[in-house]
Amino acid sequence: MRPLDSQEKITVNNPLHITLAGNPNSGKTTLFNHLTGARQHVGNYPGVTVDKKEGFFTFNTNSIRIIDLPGTYSLTAYSVEELVARDYLVNEKPDMVIDIVDASNLERNLYLTTQFLELGIPLVIALNMVDVAEKRGIKIHTQKLAKLLGVPVVPIIARSGQGVDELFTTVLTASGERDHPPTLLRYGPDIDEALREIIPRIENSHLLTDTYPARWTGLKILENDEQILDKAQAADSEVTRTLVQRSETLTHHLQTTVDAFPEAVIADHRYGFIKSILRQEVVTRTFDNNRLYTSDKIDKIVTNRIIGPLIMAAILFTLYSFTFNFSTFLVDWLASLFALLSQTVDSILPDGPIKSMIISGVIDGVGGVLGFVPIIMFMFFGIAVLEDSGYLARVAFMMDRIFHFFGLHGSSVMPFIVSGGIAGGCAVPGVMATRTLRSPKERMATLLTVPFMNCGAKLPVLTLIIGAFFSSHQARYMFLATVAAWIVALMAAKFLRMTVLKGESTPFVMELPPYRFPTLKGLFIHTWERTWQYIKKAGTVILGISILLWAMMTYPGLPHQEAAVFDQMRQETTSSQSADIQDELAKINGLEAEAKLRNSLAGRIGIALEPVSHYAGFDWRTNIALVGGFAAKEVIVSTLGTAYSLGDIDSQNTTSLKDRLARDPHWNPVVGLSVLAFIMFYAPCFVTIVAIANEAGSWKWAFFSMGFNTVFALILSVAIYQAGILLGLA
Amino acid sequence: MTKNHPDITCQCLNGTDSNCNRLKVECPTDARPLTERCGCGKVKVCKISGDRKSCARMANLGVLPGTEMELLCPARRRGQGRRHGKGHRCMVKVNGGTLSLDQLTADNIFVTPM
């Protein structure tokens, strides 16, 4: 079994189309990775595989196209994942569906299996984690289970690949069989009677019969499935009306007799069906069924009200230390690499706009962003460990009470941490991490507030300003900045949930996966996939915008007359007998850079903004830097360097700029604090904006984020500056 | 019954198993919402209230009247008033899996101690 290269993928005609389906955390993605070697996320966080994942491989000369469906507990229409899975199975009609069933949690997992059987799709069951089940004293008689369910069952261990060859041998054999009639379960006399009445009506009117089995459509109508009802309504409104009437009669009857809705009765009978199968010597247990497993025992400690938060704080601190301590040498190495690249280009190319664009636009812009790759990589590795081990779900459990108060969910904690909740993250993957949230309003509130966190790009700017004005308490101010980011983000979330995202909290049920040792392969794939997303952004969108911003800060150049004045000053200095001729020339070059910047489009914007920004204490130079910060926050440092006539400033080495700001008459601790607040909370960088637009599915929210954050940051900065003036601190 | 499994003698399938009628479970007077249960231990679900979607979601997860579950991490501790559990999630073990339920959901699950 081996993955196919891209050429083979093109040449292979009609590969066997196989789909992996199953509950979240049942091991689908682990099996998918084992089969394809694809760069695919493997996690323990419930519902992490939201998108469809595809891979190709060969097995015994058969080429196979495999799809990894999102993990679902059922085939209802209550979540996006369920709809995606159901639509794919019905519309794409795979040759075979491999239902991954967690052997250690058979009853829950077989619930989805019963729905596959009802739908009549070609099915093979992969009984995964049989080793874990055996350790728990659970022995499953697969032959008996296969016989009772009427589909092949193959025991496997996806982590090690044990049994996978047998699984695919079975899949290939079973895929030759073309007849897969739906299984007809009984749902009690009331529902069965209703089904008997409505199925002929569906068949006679051919209502959705080209897509779904008539009995399945009938069942979904009784279950009040919104998607199927809409489709049926669109196909034949008159027939649908009579079916809905029958469904309402049944609902009323069940409500008055058993105080339950039809879907609850149907679910009860499905579980009854599963229980009746398992009772027939399919499962034998060595230990007491009610014993607590190691995972439950760990939970009793790590989710304890007192010890739990302490353990969580220790683990998160370890993650933070790991990320920053171990990534430093790579960050330094990358910085040296880009510096070397700049020097090489500088020495090879003649002076002119092309050279300026390559160095200032391409290398500095992309290099500045790629410089954070090691930090991002180490952080994602740490988060992958927490996620794959199952601990992150417990963090969400513990944080839920606090987040709930602010109109969010416990699951929001991961996007916040990734975005810089522990200073140094990045809002782009943070925004993407909101996909794990299932409720739309809480997700949107998280999406819009994670950019308030102190991402890695803000750190050099914070270090610069804190170092310039609050150097005696640098660590304390950095800590306060992190705390302030959390407070503002949570308060903003509360505000959004009370205004534009108003509404009741969505009920949120989450399955906590058992604790597992993560596989190294899974961790690496997980880490690389997210890091690669970040690198891709740097190579595409960031490159384009960096060049655009370079152009804005370069053109139009100085008028000839002004440029001539600087040339003359240089000539005079060179011809003079002054001892510090180099310092004089550097000073002139700095003044020229400042004049160029002032005359550029960005400079003009900065000057135009001054009438408003002066209320917050920002002059035109600061304004240009803040406009540049829209490209990436670390650009603020280099732009301030240019604006203050210091030539090119390395964001990692800001001593000269720090001293210059500390001495500048326009700057003082109050202005420093005001600028600090503005930088922390104003519009996210454009890459984050693009990510927000993608995740929210609309540019409306991306523009809202820019406007809301900037207005909020400006109000805060004006308040700080004006209060400082009133108190005589400025 | 289909030809897929002609030898299944599932009582549920022919509607004679009393378990199949467990939705009729009567709620005794000591039944309380899950959020009000203090301390860990086994409980039995006797009623699920709330809107139709929430009921269906819980049913899909196997939380139905008659289901036995183990409260691993209650919303409030013994000796604490109702307000202490406010906003807390609780953790239950049901059908072999561990579920984290928010207060809104847990408030709608009425249980009796076992």
C-alpha cells in the first residue's frame, strides 16, 4: 500500500471511490493518514475534521480514491458536519463506505451505523481500537456482529496499521456486490403505522425517490428534518403538505401518550436495536461494565475545581515556555538568513526602484512574516500534543463557565490561545481555529475578538514602546498588556453578543475523547498542515500587499528640486574635511528618507489623518507606521525607523529607535501608552482580515472587524491621552 | 425485518420489549434537573424537557428517559446553593462515552439517583 504521486493521480482512470465515515475521535483521520500519508489534521478535539479530505493510494494494483468525511454522531440535520456527511453519501454515491467504529465505545458508535443501514449505502465496518477494547476487558465477536448487522466487520488498529490490509481486501470484495437494500428497522407501532401510510404516497408521487429511499424520506419527514422537508416542499408541495399533516398527527399522539417527539422514539428504537444485537453474545466483558477507566480517573483530578485550573495554568505555561525557548535559535537563524539575502541583493543589483522593491517590499515584507514560522510551528506542535492527547477538550470544559459569561463557549479558548492569549501567537490560525465552534453566534463573536490578542507580530512593537518609556518595569508592563488583551477581547465579545450578535446561548454538548498518547506521525502532520497554511499566506497574499505598501511608501518620490538639495548636501559633506564624514552622510540619508516618506502616498495619508489622530497624541509619522501596520504589525517598527530618519531599522534590534522615541519631544509615557493601546486593538492585519472574510463567509464581517476595532482603539487611545493631559502626566 | 439479518430476535424490532417503551418512564417526586445533583454517582434519566431540537440531539446521543448515566463532574458540589451551579458545565458518562453538557442542556435533563 503506497500513496500515489501527482502524475499517477492524473493517469489513473476511475479509481475505486471509498469514503471513511464515523463518530468524531473514532480514528478516521488516523486511518486516512496511514493510507495516504496526506498532510491531514489528526486531532482529539471533537468535530475537528470539518472539511472533506481526499487522498489517493494503491492497494494490490487497485487505485483507490479515499475521502475522509467529518466525524458525526448521526445523520440528522442539526450540524454542518452531519449535513456535509449525509449529502456526500447521498449525492456522490461512493463505491464503498468504511464505517470506523470505536470498539471500546461500541454502543454509541453503532448508532451511526444503524443510520447507514437505513440509508442502504454499501458498507464495511472497520472495528477500530480493538487493542484498547481488549485492555478494558471487552471482547467483540466480529463474525457474530457481521452476521447480525448483515455487513462485513473487520477488526483493525489504525494507529499501527494492523488489520488494514484485511480491511481493504474485504472492501474490494464487497465493492463488487451491487445490491445494498436499506435495512428496515421497526420504530414501534405508532411510527411504523405512520410509515406504512406515507411510504406509498412518497413512492407514487416519486417524491425525492431518485435521491433517497422512500422509507428514509418518510422517516426524515416524521423526524421533522428541515433539509428534507425543504427539498420535498420544493419538489411537490401538495404531497409534502399531506405528509407533514400525518407527521403532525403522529407528533401530537406521541406527545400526549409518551410525552416525546417522534425523533426521540425513533432514536430509542435504534438504541434498542443496537442493544438487542449486543446482547446476543456479540460482546463479552471481563471487567465490571460500570468500572471507571483510567481516562475517567484522570478526569476526576484534572477537571477538579481547585486542582484542575492549577494543572491547566502549569500546562499552558509549559506550552508557552516550550514555544519561546526552543524556537529562539531558529528565529535568529531565519533573521540572519533574510539579512544575508538582503545584503546579497544589495551588492548584486544596481541602486534603483527594482532593488528597493525587492529589498524593502519582497524580502522585508515576506521575511518579516516568515520570521515567525518557527514560533508558529513550535506553538502548533504544543497545541497538537494537547489536542491529540484529549486535554484541550478538558481545557474547554473548565473554561466554559468564564467564557459563557461573556457570551462565548469553552471551545473559544483554543482560538484565543492560538491568536496570542499566551503572547506570541498569530490571529490567522486563531481565526481558522474557530471552525471547531459549532454554534454560529458564539463562533462569530470569537472570530471577531481573537485579533485583540497580542500576536507575535505585535510583540516587537510592544517591546519597543515599553522599552522606550517603561523600561524599569518592562516585564510587568508586558504581563499587563497580555491581561489587558484578554479583558478587552472578552468585554468586546460580551458587547457584540449584546448588540450585533444578540441572542440566547446555543446549547452546547461536547464529547470528551478519552486520553490517548498522540502518535508522532499525527503530531507532525498536524503541525505541518497549520504551519504550511501560514507559509502559503506569506508567499501569496502577503507578498502582493507588501509590494503595494512599499509602493505607497515610496511613490511619488521627492521632486527633483528637493532631491537636488540632498545631493548638494552630500557633495558638500564629502568635500569637507570633517572627521565624522560617515555620520554626517548617514544623517543626510536619514533626513532624505524622512522627506521621501512624508511626500509618499502613505505619508500624505498620515498627514491627512493628523487632525483626528492628534487627539490621541499621534503625529503624522506615527500615523504612517500605523497605516503600514495594516500589512503586518511588525512593519510598524521599520516604518517608525524610516519616519524618524533612522534609515532601515531591524525589528529585532531597536535600540537606536527606542532612544530616539524616548528623546523625541512629540513622545512621552502618555503618548507611549496611547500608541500601545491603539496598536494592540486597532484593525487586524490584512491577512487576518482575509481569513475573517473566508471563515465568516462574507466580507461584511471582515470590514466590520476593521471598523469596529479601529473605532474602539481610537476611543481608548484618545481617552488615555486626554486623561494623561488632564492629570498633567504628558 | 430485512433479508440482511433474518435471524435477529431483537425484541425491539417486534415491539415487545419493555425497554422499547422506556420513554414512558414516570418521573418520581425526587427527580431533579441534572444541574441540581450534587456529588458524583449514578443517576437515571426520567425526563428530557426543552425544545424539539434539543430533545432530538440528546436522543441521538443516547440520553433518553430510562438511560443510566454516571455523573463524573457535577455542576455544583454538595452543600452549595443553586446559584453555585449557575453557568457550570457538568460531565457525565453515558453509553461508554463522556459528555460535557452545558447548563442549558443539563437543566432540561431530569434525573433520579440510583
